[in-house]
Amino acid sequence: MVSIRLKEEMPKAATVRFFTKQEAEGLQKGKLFEGEYLESRVVTQGQGEDFAVYVGLGDGLKDLTEVKNVYAKAVKEAKAYAEEFSVPMLLEKGAVSDTLGQAELLGAALEGMFLACYRPALYKSEPKEEKDPSITLCGVEASAANQKVLEEKRALAEGIYYARDAVNKPSNLLRPAAFAREVQKLFEGLAVQVEVYDAKQLEEMHMEALLTVGRGSSYPPCLTVIRYLPVPDGEITAFVGKGVTVDTGGYCVKPAGSMAGIKGDMGGAAAVTAALYALAKSGGAKNTVAVIPMCENRISPDAMLPGDVISSYGGKTIEILNTDAEGRLILADAVAFAVRHEKASRVLDIATLTGAAAITFGKCMAPVLADGEEFYEEFVQAAGRSGEHYVRLPFFKAHEKMIESKWADVKNVGGETCGSITAGLFIRAFAEGKSWLHLDIAGVSEASAAEPVHEFLTGGGTGAGASTMFELAK
């Protein structure tokens, strides 16, 4: 893990220097550096090895995502030249929006720097050794409050590192039971309880939706529950993450072009694990439970078929029309379990759920459905602090009717249109009237190595959703 320390004094010549377009005009560098947003240039100093990284701010940074981006860009450039370097804190008027407070500005800068130093876990016979840099963030008093922000962001980065590694991990190395063991190991020594329910226990609990998806694989499903309960008898918020460690689509098999990403269909599970880890590590004050259904969706003589009708943990019957709409099935059981067994009064589910979400919203924002205005407003505030971007989708009675089934209580697909909305409403049907949020991170859970959208991302898993859920729970 990269080392970052705070230092109140500003050095005479910091390794990294930020410039707005207006400030860049005075550099007399011609067309070599104009201060455009995320423009960078490495400038050598004299005959020695000293250097400076110039990073452009454009007309000034407008939001926390832009702050994270410029600090990530600065660190990525600087660490290619030195193992130790300094970065100034942006506080000058005009460099950042006046609406950004110093604490959130510091948090975004730290998060951008930490995440920029993530190195994917590789599976090579002769791995290349790399050293983590040592960074001094200058112009920031090392006060107790600022140190707390630093430690929170370090814990969040550790969680997101794990989430990214989990999404990137080949499915043959992350069977459901292995995933559960990894989660147990991650939380060792922290003030949480991690309980894993195996397939036999799931049968005893009549968790038929999860079992139905999982029975297509010779690797049985399980349910992992992480309980962080610092307040006795306090309100409980549940985060429910889809944990399909490999998704072939079942008998509604995915097209060949979609097979490359089937190992990452547990991005929601990875994100809630990251959020709970950061919460427990930094000592959050709210009762939060993570419920993670883990399984594989494969093809076998025992696998589910279109037209099957099954029951569920909550008692509702489900008509299966598409075996590749399996994520909502396991989330149905997990959401009902969160409400009934864990006594959660508020439930947020997160999943790489629909291609419709990825196509509509792309790689830089995700849709959210909400039932409960107070919970949703808290989520909006949390997203504002995290810098992640979400768009609320509306829904009406007409959408609810789209998942009504002739043969069962509900069906697992709603038709050819409104795919992201009807998928979310299917899960909502199992929340039993509790305040509910649904995040569809199908488009943002992984980033392209060639075009990662944000500087604080690398190719592969992103850990999307973890930062906002941490802010919501904190």
C-alpha cells in the first residue's frame, strides 16, 4: 500500500505543480503546456535528475471527481520517475470550486492518490517487483481531524483494492466457497461477525431462488453475511451484493462476445465487501449488514430452464423466463433475508445486473431506483461526498405490471423494453415495503485498460459503488 503523509509546510519546489489555463499562460512554454484539464508535462530541472510534473486544471475543478482525477494523474506521472515525491494541496481561489469544503477536498485528493497506485494482482510465473511510492501531501495540517480523513481513505482504498482484485480474479480461482473464505480472511481481527451459510443450510431455510441458480454448477452456492453492529438495538441498513462468480447465462447462454466478462459478475458483492471493510476498519457509527449470495450460473442437466416456476425465501413464487436473468433471482432471496432475518429497515442492493444499464449510461455513471425518499436523499448526499455519479430512474404502475406473471407471483424478465427498471422492480418485490435502493453497476464495475474513463481507474475491476456505500454507512 502506498504511503501518504500530511505536512503543513509547502516546499519551495513541490514535485507536482498544478496550473489553471490562466496560470499556464505565464509559463512561457508555448504550445508545450497550456493547462488544459488533465494535460500533463514532465519538466526536468537543470542537468540533474530533478523533475517537476505539471498538471492542468483547465478553468478550475468543478466537482470531487475532477479533484480525484487530477491527483491520480499527478501521482501516476510522478511515480514513474521517483519513489518519493511531494504534492501540494489545492486551496487557491480559482483552482477549485468554492462549493467544495476543505475536508471533502482533502478526502477526494487522498482517494485519487491511493487509487492511482493500485496494481492488479497478476498470475505470472515470474512477477515483476514494484515498489509503492512514498508521497507527502503538502499544505495540510496533520491535525487529528485531517489524520482521520487520511485513515478513512486508506481503509477505503484497501477495500477497493480487494474489490478490484476479486472482480479481476479468474472464476476457476474464485468458486463460491473460496469467495466466502476470502471474505472471512479479509475481516479477521475486525469488530465484525462473518457467517457463511452453506448449501445444506440454504435448503433448510428454503432459499430456493439462490439454490435454483446454483444447482447448475458442481460448486455449490452459499450465503455470506457480514454484520457490523456498533449500536445495540439501533436501526440496521443492509447492503446486498450480487455474487455470481461466473455467469455463462445458463441455457439462455451468452453470445461469444459477452463471455470475456463473465468472471466479473460479482462486482456488487465485491463493492459491499469493500464498503463494510472500510467501515469496520475506520470505526463507523452505524449498524450495517452485508448480505452476499454467492453462486455460479452454468449449464448442466440440473440447471434451471425457461418456463420453470420456483419458490423463494420470502415465499413469493417466480416464473423463470430467462436463465441469464439470474442475478435478480439470488438478490430476491438475499433481500428478503436481510429484511426478515437481519431485521434491516433499509436495504440497498447493488449488482452488475443489466446490459441495458451499461448501454444507456456507459462507463461513467449508473442508474439507481429508489423506494423511500429519505433514504434516497441520504444516498444523494453520500454520492456527492464520494464523487460517484448516479442517475435516478422513474417507475410507474405500468412498469410494475410488466413483471406480473400468469403462472406465478412474478416473472424474472419484464419484456423487451425498460430492462433496467423492471429488473430493479423485480428485486423490490422482495423488500417487503422497506426503504429500498437499487444500483445497477453493469456499466461501471469494470473499466477498459485502453480507455479507463477516469485517471484513478485501471483496466479491469473498479470497485464502483464502494465509496458511496461507505459514505452512506459512515
